[in-house]
Amino acid sequence: MEIRTIDGFRLALLDTRLDAYVAKEIGPTLDDLCRQGVKKLLFDFSRTEYISSAGLRLLISTEKKMQESGGRCILFSLQPNVRRVFEMAGITHLFPICDSEEEALKSFG
């Protein structure tokens, strides 16, 4: 995972897989961002082809921490098979999901 800052937003560019191994690896970084008071966290799924239940749990946990501090996560550029996992898990209502980075940045308005 690569973290960039764009116009005061933090953007997490995810790798091709968000499975249990990767979730364990990037979880501390996401926790640090929450502790640092980051309020606007974007997740770029453009390269992500697979997400497991551990990956979903990590995102849900991160979103809860962000909301507790008045922040928000926005997901964008979900590949169709990854979007289906979110839909099948019934959690699409937990996150704003945008088609592009531009749309995600505008949604923080």
C-alpha cells in the first residue's frame, strides 16, 4: 500500500490483493493515520482484484475509527469483482463508493 497526500486528503493506493496477510501488514499504518487525526481517507481500489473477509473487516474497522474522530473513508475505482464482494457482504451502505478519484475528492466537498 502506498499513502499519498493530495490537497489535504490522504490517499491509500491498495495493491492487487487485500487478504488476511495484507490486512495484517497495513492495519498498523491505517491505525496510525487514525491516531494522527486524519479526517479524509481515500482508498484507491483501481489495482485491487481480490478482497477477503479480513480485508473487509479492516476497512470497516478503519471507517469506525475515522467516524469516531469526525472523519470519513471513501472508496473509489472498485473493480467489478471487488464491488460484488461488497454487495454480497451487504456493506455498501457503510462507505461512500465513487467511480473515480475526482468524484471521491469532490464528495468531501
